[in-house]
Amino acid sequence: MLAGTAEARTLRYATGFPPGSVAAQAAMDYAEALPGYSDDTLSMKVYALSLLDASETSDGVRDGIADVGYLLTVYFPSMYPHTNLVNESSMQLTQFDEAELQGKGALAFNAAMAELTFFNCPECLDEYAAQNQVYTGNAASSDYGLLCNKPVTNEAELAGKRLRVAGSHWSRWSKHFGATPVSMTINDLLEALSQGVLDCTISSAPELVNLRLTEAVTDITMAVPGGVYAAASAASVNGDTWRGLTDDQRRAMLRAGARLSAAVPYGYLEKEKEAFAAAEDEGATRHEATASLEQASKAFAEQDLDTIVEYYRENHGVERGEELLATFRGLLEKWVERVGDVDSLDALEQLYWDEIFSKVDASSYGMQ
């Protein structure tokens, strides 16, 4: 399609999550919203775990196999270090009082991540541009805990376990408590847990049903390590596709991006109870972590913020790590307060749109 026209177009959206998962359902919601926001000049076909898997999404969107993709940047540490650095500070959510968070930490962290990326982290946007991608939405999980095939509730039980991790911060957490971190894509978790290659995955509870982990998980301890996964460019658009849209169509993509950005974390929070019930129906047991493990985990999370800065400076050349985390902390505190009154997906979408996405200039953003 020639730039500047308003010709109707169907975009291809790829996610490595399977049909029925929170991410796939949110993608369908995103696709359903797009025609209305674009005056029916844009539509979208969702490919859930069929066009690209999680490890293929970055290159696949870059090369135009998909027009838009659900990109998990943790799988590509050298490509997206600034995004990953901020994401890996997510255990700082354990430093907030539960009365402040009201169970909505994921909604706040996701918003802060989006605002930082759009307006305070040009390096993040440059990383996407280097892969011929344009960032138009973020996604976050609910809280991360231990989904295991044996009980793990204290430091002694953690020692020696093989834990799948989704970031270097959880890798350091695992090593700190004597466990062995393992890097693995979401598409391999069920088999690894079933065959005993892994003892646990550090994941959010909805992955029990999203990824059918109820077939392998027998013991669940959610109090540790905490944090969320928010390094998901949930609507990463191929650069050529983006530049081929009109200003109005790009604005429509951003408007739909606010919808997707709200739908993923909101969907994760809503699916937690269903996931726990499904696991318990399969015979899984939920455990509380010992008080000593919880306290030790929170202490680790606090001191690890400095380690994150040094890690990304030494391993990936990130020079503004301390400044980025300080800026992000201010945004996070603001958003913890802002999402407190949110009581519906529509309200969250509107809040994200009004306070973040509507402020992006669709005529110039991503056009370089």
C-alpha cells in the first residue's frame, strides 16, 4: 500500500502463545477493536502459535513474515538491553505495601513501562528500530512465583533445584538461593517439567492454563520471587508496514495498542483464580513460603537493583541504567496510585489511552 492512502488492509498478527491463552485472547480483542478505530480501513488476522513461535517473533516481524507480533524481548538480550534492564527491576514491586498495590501491580508496572518506552527511553525505541520494528504497545503478566513438580517453600528446598527463568534478575535470585537457573522458551516448558528436566518454572499463575502446565505442576508457591514480566512489546509493528500507513491509521494502531496493553495484564489478573482452581483440580497443592524465605527474597530484590545496572553496563554497554531506573521508579509510584480505582478493562484502556498513547505523535513517531 502506498504511503498516504487509506486503502483497506488486513494485517497479520503473530503470537507465540497458544489459542485460548490470555495473550491470544487479548490479541483477538485487539483485532476486533482495530477496524472501529481505523474507520474500517484496517483489519487484523491473529495467528496464535501458528505463524511464529516466541523465539521466531523478533526476526519474523523484522522481515515482514508478520506485520505485528507479540515480542518477548528477554529471548534476545543483546538486541533489547535497555528494555530488558527496566523489566528486570520488577521485583521492586515487593517493596510496595499490598494495601498500595491492591493486587494491581501488573497494571501499574505495565503502564510505567509503556510511558518510559515512548517518552523517556530513546535507546529502547532505537533498539526496536534497529530490528525494523516500531513499538506500539506493552504487556505485563501477573505476579511471578514458583510452579513446581515438588514442594519448594524454604531455602533448603530451593537449593539444588533447576528453575526456568525469564530474565537475568530471576537467574541471580535462583543462584543466590543455591538453585540452578535454566533459560528456556515458553513453548518448551510443559515437556521439561513433565520429564524432570526442570523442577520449577518461575512464571505467573495463568501460565498453568495458558501453557497447559497443570499436566506437570504439582506444587505452587507464589510468594517468591515476585515481580512481573513486562518486557513484552505486545504490538511490535514491522517498520515498513508502519510507514506504509496513513497518519490516521497509525493513530488507530496506537489506539488499539492501548486496548491490547490493557487487555493482557487485566486478563492475567482475572485468570489467576481459574488457573489455581484448574491446578488444584489436577491434584496440585498450593504452599506458603516460610517467613524467612520471603524476607530474604525481598532483601535480595532491593540490593539487586544496583546489580542490574552494573550487569547491563558490563554485558550490554547500557550507560544510563541508573538514570532509567530512577525515572522508572517515579513513573511506577505514579501509576500505582493511578490504577487504584480501575475496575474494568474498558476503564484501564481509557486511562492508558488518555495518559500515554494519545500523546504519541502519529505523524512522526516511528517514521525515521
